[in-house]
Amino acid sequence: MERVRDVSELPKAHLHLHFTGSMRPTTLLELADKYGVRLPDALTSGEPPKLRATDERGWFRFQRLYDAARSCLREPEDIQRLVREAAEEDLKDGSGWLEIQVDPTSYAPRLGGLLPALEIILDAVETAIRETGLGMRVLVAANRMKHPLEARTLARLAVRYQDRGVVGFGLSNDERRGMARDFDRAFAIARDGGLLSAPHGGELTGPSSVRDCLDDLHATRIGHGVRAAEDPRLLRRLADRGVTCEVCPASNVALGVYEKPEDVPLRTLFEAGVPMALGADDPLLFGSRLAAQYEIARHHHGFTDEELAELARQSVRGSAAPQDVQAALLSGVDDWLSGPAA
Ligand SMILES: [Zn+2]
């Protein structure tokens, strides 16, 4: 019989997880208590909030909730806790490698400035690696709602901190604002410095935003990218170039990009040969973590254990993990598959 192996034991890499969004809901409540922050009801009800980010008001509401949660991270010990718990949650879900994404600018005011903020974050990652054993790295992400010059500063900083665990440069927030090419200089700085290019695209806007990421930012990975499914030629291009799409099914449904889990075009991308790395995006707001994304592939898209193993391999190959780490994870995937299916 198929479909009975535990996906939380399937070794995989997690390439799309935002910093504050990775927080445990219980930790958010404790931190809010610690600082006397009154959280919006949507963050305290114990149920993932209903969001409709396909219109700008819905996206704004999502950002406001995110900001409220972020405002509870005020001291280095809060950052240490967040990162350690993100690593623990990932390990529980079978992750062997986590790349967490952060815009240090938005933490800078409470942590003493941009440099101290990034240092505190990278220290926390080093500690979490040591304490949990999970391989972990950082993507520094610029905010496309801000001025491209800020993104350049961030790219230079990201390059400078490469030996401290920064592996890539991203671009997040509302795809409907600004053009990818406004950020081409920042991405050139990041790429020339040896970082991988992993902007968000093809989530809130269609295939053209994915093309822009490829043409203007020379993306080697795309955050989301699911809307590429609307353009067969683009799918071929992604497949030919081996550009990994960091697909986050639960997020897509929570934000209204797709109505139901079965509408997320996992099959279309998979059959087209586009490598995918399933990710949780913001578990705090969307209510599910990494293994749950593989469950969606299994239950809503009929992925067999062989196919789930292939998804896991794609996540590993799309990661910035060193060769020996990748090899160990890939052989773990084979072991999972050859193990008992009961
Ligand atoms: Zn994202």
C-alpha cells in the first residue's frame, strides 16, 4: 500500500520561512504579555485569521497583523527564542536544513540599529544550530514597498555577512507595488557578492512577475512562483534552467491566491519538471508548518510516496546547503522511501 509513510520523517529542506512568521502562537502570547502589548483579536483567537490578500486592503491587513507580532520581539533573548523554536519546529517536521528569511531593517529600531539587528539575528542562528543540530542559514530580504536605495544598502550588508551565515538575497511584500527592475542594482550587488537571488514573484500577480524575476533579477529561486502555472512557456523556462519555486500551498489558500488546497497548481508545476521546495511561509498566521505542506500534496493532489520523496529531493537540491549536507539528506530520502510503509 502507498501513502502510509510519515511525511514528518521525510528528510527535506525548508527554503521559505519568514522570521516573525515562524513564531509559535503560544510564544507570541507570552511575549505580548511580557511587554504589555495588546494584540489584535485575530492573533489571539487560536484560529488562523481570515485574510484576503488578493486585494490591497486584505494585504494591508495581513501586513498589520505581521507588524503587531513583530512588535513583540524587542530583546536579543526574544530573537534567540524565536530562532531556536523555529529550528525545533522544523526538526519535528523532518527538516534537515532551514533557510530563514528576514528584513533586518524592520527589527533595527528595537534592536539598536541595522547592524546590531543583523548581528543579533545571526548570533541567534549560530546558537540554534549548536543547540538543535539543525543546519540553518539566512536570506536577507529587501522590502519592495521601500526605496530601491535601501535595498542596495541591505544587499551590501548581506554580502558582508556571508561568512556569518547569509546565503541569499530576497525581495518581499506586495508584488503589485513597484517593478522588479527597480531592484536590479541591489540584486546585482548580491549576486556579484556570491549570494543567491531569491525574490518573491508569481504569488499576488501573474506569470509576468515571475518573468521579471528571471529577466531583471536573475533569480535562481522564486518565492512562490505558483502563478507561472498560467504560462506553459514560462514553466518550460523554469524547468530548463532548474529554477526552484518555493511553493507554499497553505499560505496561498490562507491569502486567497487560490480558493482551495486542490486549486494550488502543484501537479502542473511538478509535471512540467519545475523544481519545487514546499514551504510554510508564515505558520504563525497561516496555522500550518512544513510537514503539513507535504500532507497537502498527498491528500489534495494525490502525490505518492515516490513523488513526495522527489519533492523532498528538489527542496534539498534547491537549497544552499553544502554538498555533504545535501548528500546526507538525499540518502535519508532514499532510506525513508525504502523503509516500511506502515
Ligand atoms: Zn514569503
